[in-house]
Amino acid sequence: MKSLVAVLFGFGAVTFASAVTIAEVQIVEFGTFHKTPSNALMLAPNSITGMSHAVSEATLIEKTTDIHASIGTSFGLRIKIAGEPNGAVVELTAKCIHPKLSDPTSGRTSTVETWNTYPVIGRGGSSGYVGFTFDSPWELVPGKWTIQIFDQFTLLAEKTFDVTVTEIASNQALERTADRRMKNVEMLIR
């Protein structure tokens, strides 16, 4: 399943505010990340799979725009928002523009995914992480991948990544998929 990442956070220290002013958005980190997933899935109807993984923590591994894709690779950016009121949760839209992806299970294809993200004004850390994880072999597509953050129709932040896929990574991904399918068949036979 595709991982469009939305980060969870403790609601005890933050509030949703009806009158929010965004003064500035900074990209404070970008590159490859190690993420700690929560067990939650979020609806993302404008993504190829219709779902996104929620993440409880994301740690930068390497600051880079050159992404060497393989199954499990996570990349993206972290933003920090200045504005009022401090501590308010802001609903923004994340967009990932990428080469054409085709999900062989659903038959859906896409070059753009969109989903909601909920960073906190004045707080960096995990609340501002937005990214993508390669979960399936069909997602391993080289080319320019751009992650954008919008407040309605206003572009707030953007970062483009150069994704490469080695033949070895593609072959290993296919082998893992074949191994999983064989295990599933074996379990059905038993």
C-alpha cells in the first residue's frame, strides 16, 4: 500500500482554531526519513490507493534531493509554520506530483496524489512532516517527484526530488512480492 504520510500528534497540547493566520512556512528538513508508523490509516480519496499511513514520528536520515528508491524508502520534507495562534492545528493539503504510477490491483493510474495534513503552528518536529514511502514494486518509478504544501489554493512550500531506481532494487522488490504471494498461497493450501 502506498504511504502518503500524515503525522499524528497528542491533541492535549494543541487546539483547532477557527481564525488562523499563517505568516510564514519554512522547509526545515528534506531528504530520506526513518518513520515510526502508527497503526492508523487515513482516507486519502485523491491518492491512487485511497488511503495514507499515519506516522507517529519521522527522523531525518540524510538531507538530499537524490532519492535511491527501494521498497521501504521514505522521503519528504518537514515544515515549520509561523503564525497565530501558536499551538493551533492547521489543515493543509499535501500534493505529490510524480511520474505515472499504475496500481495493478485496482487498475488505477495517477501522476498526482493529494491528501490532508495537520501541522501545528509554532511547532516543528513530527507535526510538520509530509512524505512518501515506496511500499509496492509498482511505485518504484524513476523521475522527478515534487511534494507541495497548500493552504487552499496558495502554495506554501515545495521540494522536488530526483528519484532513481536501480535494477537490483526493482528485482529485489519483485522477489519480495513473489515470496509474499507464495507464502499466502501456502497458507491457503494448508
